[in-house]
Amino acid sequence: MIPELGRGAVLLGLAACSVGAVTGMWAGKTGREDVWRWTRIAAYVFAAAITVATLLMEYALITHDYSVKYVAEVGSNETPLTFTIVSLWSSLEGSILLWAVVLAVWCAVFAYSMRDKHPDHAPWALGCILTVGVFFTFLVAGIANPFERVPNPLDNGPGPNPLLQNHVLMIIHPPALYLGYVGMSVPFGMACATLLSGRMPTAWARAIRRWMLVPWAALTVGIILGGWWSYEVLGWGGYWAWDPVENASFLPWLTATAFIHSSMVMERKEHLKGWTIALVMASFLLTLLGTFMTRSGVFNSVHSFTQSPIGPVFLGFLAVALLVSVVLLAARVDLLTVPDAKLAGPWSREFAFLGNNLLFSAFTFTVLLGTVYPLLNEVMTDVQISVGEPYFNRMSVPICMGILFLMGVGPALPWGQTEPNVLLRRLGTPIAVTAAIIAGCLAMGIREPMAVMTFALSGFAGVVTLRELVDPGRHRARALGEPLMKALMTTWRVGHRRAGGYIVHFGVIIIAVAIAASSVYRSEAEMTLREGQTKSFMGYDITYTGTERIDEPHRWSRVARFDVLKDGQPLGDAEPRLNHYKKMNQAIGTPTVMTGLDEDLYLSLVQVDPEAKMASLSIVVEPLVWWLWFGGGVMLLGSIIAGWPSNRRRKVA
Amino acid sequence: MNWKVLAAGLVISAPLVAILAAGFGRDPKLRSNALEGTQAPMFDLQTLDGKAFSLEGARGQPTVVNFWSTWCQPCKIEHPVLMQAARAYGPLGVNFVAVLYQDETSKARAYLKQSGSHWPTLEDPGGRTAIAYGVAGVPETFFIDADGTIVRKVSGPVSQEVMVSTLEQML
Amino acid sequence: MIPVLMFSFLVFVQPIWALDDTTDIVEELGSVEMPESPLESPPDPATAAARTERLQTNLRCPVCQGLSVSDSPSDAARAMGDRIEELVLEGYTETQITNYFVDRYGAWVELEPPREDHQTLFWAPVAAVAVGLIGIVVFGARRREGNQEAVHQYTPDPSLAPWRARIMTELDGGP
């Protein structure tokens, strides 16, 4: 029953979005109201159909209906309920269904929101987004069909990959990431609409930025959660490995961030339009590249799904999307360049934004090059090489220093041309703070150049950001005689886009400091303990107290218990474990992370010998890791504040 | 239509797509046949029963060295192929020897008791021999001819055809 | 247009020029031990630790996804890490040990790309940024020139003369 129903729902969705794609373009071209209405209805039907399909799949997973192909692949009677629900996105076909449903819902939300706005552009945009939907739904209906009926269903299945059952973060990381990835289709559709219609009114430009903010925030959260998951689960104490698929998620984030900044110039000064539109399209194209890399089997990665015929189809779609983007851009170059306008000189905020675009584009290019280079080399010379962490770290550190620097200088620069000495006066305090930080570092014995530079530039940018946040309130309080707190709240409420943006900057600065501290000052050791023995490392006293075997339906684990004292004070019990899953050869460890505000103690169990009463541990002490996740939260908070719908915007009839 | 922009866009995108397309059909797993054609690293190891085995001593006869583990599924698939080859070619003078990779000897003994084998399985303490042979996964099989040169390295389970053709070549 | 062609050239054609014949494989690989003797005497503990760490960070765990030997918690990585430590303590140099692994596993076992690829990987992005900067400066300068001319060509519109006269009176005169 479910295979047929599910497939039927998917086919209905496919029909709806195909119709909508065509009518959307038609409505855009002719401006007909009724055709626009059909497009919106098509979007709603598309969303409803795919949602039904997804719910049917979840139902099949939860009830262990092994007659459905996808359930037969990833389901298991022993998997706990939460992870069964989550197994919707643990394997290839399910993940594409997830992509389709998120896209369909975005289409519906877009259609509803645009129902009485932007009649010149919205139909084109929805038509384009629905075209993207056609591709993904076609995959779900065709090659990647999770609803295929299994001829002789078994009564149990292999269960999802054990690594995906280890931690609660598996529940939120993929949906956040998908919300981001898929959401990039919307600004892409809107950019295509701009180019197709040949007009770019300011209101539309502003709308594109608003619709980019949610995917951007979701992608930010998704990436940080990915790092957190890697840290908590994989046992090596790191959070970013420059793995091809990690890079694939980072690339669109870079271009989307550049877009958000560049579009500010576009809105205010009608400049950098070419850059801005190109960045929006690049963000979407890079998400396509990302999903291609994960699913094609061409790249060797932690995230790779198994090889499948989907790869070539994805590449084909990517090629088509690239071609369409390039053609549209080339056709409408006049729309994007302003012949008589003058970009303000080098001491202006516009110029800083241009520099920002360049820096982020260079970063994107570098990461892309490093990721694709081994493939290029192998194709040309038939020799496999690696381009690993050392290269990426070496290249990204200077670029990130540049970004931190711009975060300080940019907001200090006014719009329009200015004199260099005005700039120097505005930067007086920040520079003084920077110098103080450098002196402080050297005094405290912190000498590693990367760390000192990061801290110094973070201080620089931090002071400027704080000032920009607080100055409007202070001026208002002085001018109107208001109490400071009230003035601040008013300016933050009224100028919430600006305030939110600066809060995001704060988050980035916190993350930069955390990364510098945790990578430069990381300490590792290995120790083997007999039961009852205590050994010390970096101020921690660790005592092995015993081991226990725990049996669960889907795995058995060996847990080793340790008492941990920090500087003489009890910190708690650590219980790292080694999990043995059915059908997996080697044990998969669950490390214990004891988080503190100043540093994390990371314990990973290497080996336990219950008869000999010995346990081997790997220990890592990393400073300021908590601040990484906290910085991510700050970035999310800032985006929410910036993106909050403001009451002042009135609907233009 | 601005032809310069169009051309520039195509010049940047087309090579990228071409590179990605060229990646299909390639196995992304990292393997190397760097050792083919070189002298096989000599080793002296002990069998599971405690007897000594020296690769040097096998010189003058072709030898097949197979790295395997009990936790490796493809190794189990490959086992019948090895059994048949050992039965057929052992009498013709081909040495078969297996090296245990990242596994416990107790598990190996239990497995072999069940499935049987006609050749010694060697313990590799510290994995030094595996490292010397550049073993990056199991199963990996090295075909060494009478002079001690590695004629062929197969990553993954050896198929019947490859086994037979390589052994015929070596004899 | 030309800058774009230039950097596409740099990026995509250079690897062909940088083609090397396959790395020299030492014929005498015939031993589990190192093919040659250590170039140095056994180092003191501090140097040994530093060398071991550098090697373990640069050499890749053969069975993991992109992790270095020092990062990976897997058994194969541990075995390799121990072997590296052994060799360091015997006095082998970093180059000798790296070559030992590269000869047996292939170039990919080093996380750093080979020497000849360093050029492309480093200079391509630098070139891209340089091209971008040059493009911005040249483009911006050309635009500013155009605007200067426009400014110089401004002549007052005769039909506005009475208004301008009135403004001048009000500015100079009193109420």
C-alpha cells in the first residue's frame, strides 16, 4: 500500500511543480494575474503532495514496513525510535526526499508571501524555483525512488550506519543544513527573475537579501552543528578536517556571506550589482556542487553516500544551471553596470565592501581549488595525491586575518569619499586596544604569531563593532536627554537590521578567538591505567575505577569509568565507551567531553582489558572550545534580530 | 548579449564540469600499485601455531601473500577463491600464505577452524609488515614471482579469473 | 577578458607543465625494514618528540577519511604512529621516513601535496586576487577619468539665468 501511495504522492507533486514552473514563466512574461494565481496554487499542491509523501515514508519507517525499499535499506527493529525517525535522512534516497520536501515547503511559503507583492518579478522567481523543484522531484520519482516495492520483504533490516546513531546532534545537523542548502534556491530564483525581467527595483533587491538571510542563518547553524557533532562523536577531538564535503558546505556559505554584504552597497548606492547577482547565483550553484560531491561517489569523504547512477544526473543539472546563469548574466550586463556612476574612492565603505567581495571570492576559490585539485591531478597524471589540512590551514589563516581586519575597518569607514586622517582618528581607540592586547599577550607569554595576530585583530574588530552598536544609542540619549538604556533599546529596535548584523560580527569574532586558542594551545597525551591507578595531565587527575558491559538491542558497549579531578576539585565521572554494533567490524568509540568555560577535557577510550584490569585512554585538553558553539549561538541570535519582520514596512498596493 | 562575459563564464565553468565528469568511473578510495615491479619486502613471521615462516625461504617459487581479517566481509567472499587456487596450484609449487591484519589471533583461529585453509596464517605484530607492503585496507593480495618481484597487487577481493591468469603467468 | 584568460591558463594548464615522471621508487624495497641506514644518530627526546609529531601530522591514516595519523583514533593509525616513532628513535630523518611511506603507499599518504603542485595551489589563488585587484584599480581609474571629463564639460544652462541671478541677489543682499 505505502509504496504505491508514496509514489503517487511524489508523482502528483512532480506534476504540480512542472505545471507551476511553466505557468510561472508564462505569468512573468505576460504579466497575467490569473496565470500567476495558477502558479501559486501549483506551489501549494506541490508542497502538500511531497509533505504527504514524506509523512508516509516516516510512517513506513516507524512501523518497520520492510516492503518499502528505503525502509528495507536503513530500517531495523532494534534501532531506537528517535533514530528511526531520523533515518529518513541517513541514506541517499531519503536525503533527496528530504531535499524535495524542504524545497516544496519553501516554494509554498514564497508563493504565499509574494501573493500580493512584486507582480513583475515574483512569478518569474517562483517559476524558476519550481524548475529546480522539478529536477529534485524527478529524481525522487525516478532514479532515487525510495518508495519502490520490495518483492519479498524480510522482517528486519540492517539499521542505519552506526555512526549516525551515536548522538543527538544527528537529529538537528542535517535538517539545519538542508534548510540552508535548499533555501539558496529561493534567492537564486529571485536573481534569475531580475535578469529575466530586465529590471531591478530597490524593493526587489532588498527582498532578495531578506530571502537569503534565513538560508544563510540555517547554513551557519548547520555548519557549526556539523563541527560540534564531529567533535563530540568522532573521537579525535577536532571539529573541522577540511573534508571535501565539509568544504562543500563552506563554499556556499562564503559566497552567501559576501552577497549579504555586497547587497548593502547595491541597495544604498546602486553599485556592485554585477558582483551581488553573481554571488547569489554562485551560492546556489555551489550548493548543487556540494550535493553532487556528497552523492556522486567521485570524492573520498566521511560523508559520501554510496556510489549510484545519480552522480551523472546531478552533474548534468549543475552544468545546465551553470550555463543558464552565465547566459542570463551575459544577456543582462547593462542592467548590472551603471555607466556614469562613480564608485567612491579607496577610503570609503563601498570600497571596503568591494575588498570584502574580493577576499571572500578568493577564499571560495582557494577552498574549491584545494578540494578539486586531487581529482584534477589524478585525471591528468593518474597519480593520487592528497591536499589536506596543512594546505587549507596555511591558505585560510591570512585570508581570515584579512577578514577580521576588514570587520574592524569597514564599519569605521563612512559611506562616500573621506580623507585618510579622518579614518585614522576614528580608528584611534581600536588601534590603541590592539596594541594593548599585543602587549598583554607578550607579557603573558603568548608568542605564537597566529594566536597573537588573531587576538589583536579580534580586539580591533571587537572595539569597532561595539562602538557601532552603542554609539547611535549614546548619541540619542545625549540629544534627547533620554536614559541610556532606553535610548539603546530604541535604536536597536528601530535599527534592528544593523544591530543584528553587528551582533553576528561579534559571534564571528568570538569564533575566531576560540579557533585560534583551541588549535594553537591544544595538548594531547595517551595514558594506560590499572584499575585504581591515578595519573595526571595538565592539572587533571584521572583515576580508572572500573569497567562495565552494557547490552542494548542494537549494540553492546564496554564502558570505562574514570574519576576526574581538576586542580584538586572533583569534576565528575567520565564514561567513555567503545560500542560494538551488529555487522560493524571495529568498535566505534563514544568519547567523553568535559566542558568548561576555559577549556575542554576530551577523553577517548582506546582499549579496555577487563581481565587485566587495564584501560588505555587518549586525552586532549583544548582551550575555549565552548566559545565556538557559543559564538555560533550569537551569530544565530544576530541573524534573528536582523531578520525579524519589522512593523514599519507597509504593503504597497 | 555580451559575448565577452559569456565567453569568460564558459571558460571558467566548462573546465570545472569537465574535471568532475572525468571523475566518474574512478574509485575514490586511495590505493596504489606503487609496489608492483619492485622487490617484495622480506619478512620473518610466526604462524598462528607458533611455527616460523620466512619469505626469503620461499624464494625460487611463486608466492601469494594475502592480507585479511575476520571482520572483513569481502575477505570472506574471497576465501573460496583462495581455497580453490591453493588446491589447484599448491601442488604445482605455488606458496600461499596469509597475514592477519588488525585482528585478534583468537578470532582468526576460530574462523579458520570453521572454514578451513590449506596455508599458514601469520601474525604481524605492530602491523609492521602491513605497513611495509603499503596495505591500506583488506583484503589485499600480492603475487610474488620466483625471483621475489611483486608481479601484481590486487586491492579488494580477488576474482577467479584474475587469480588464475596471474598464477598461470607466474608459472 | 584577458585577465580571465590569464588566470584560467594559470590554474588549469600549469599542472600539465608541472608533470613529473613517477617518483623515483627505490628498487631495493625488498625489506620490511628501511632500505637505507639512518642518516643521523638517535636524537634526544625533545627533538624526537617534535619530529614524531610533525611526521604524524603530515602523514595520512591509510584507512581513514582524510585524517592524519595523529588525529585518527583507529588501530591502523596507531600502528603507523608507533612505527613512525620507532624509526624516529633510530635516527632516521623526516625525509627518509616520509619517503619510506610514500614509496609503499603512494603520494597520497602525505597530507601536503607534492612539491611540484605547491606552485599551482599557492599561486593560483594569489594570482586570482592580484588579477582582481588590478582589475578593480584599472576599471575604477578608467571610470573616474570618464567622470572628470563629464565634469569639465558642464556649461550652465542659459534658460536658468534669471533664477541664478535671483539666488545670487538673495545670497549677497539682505532679506
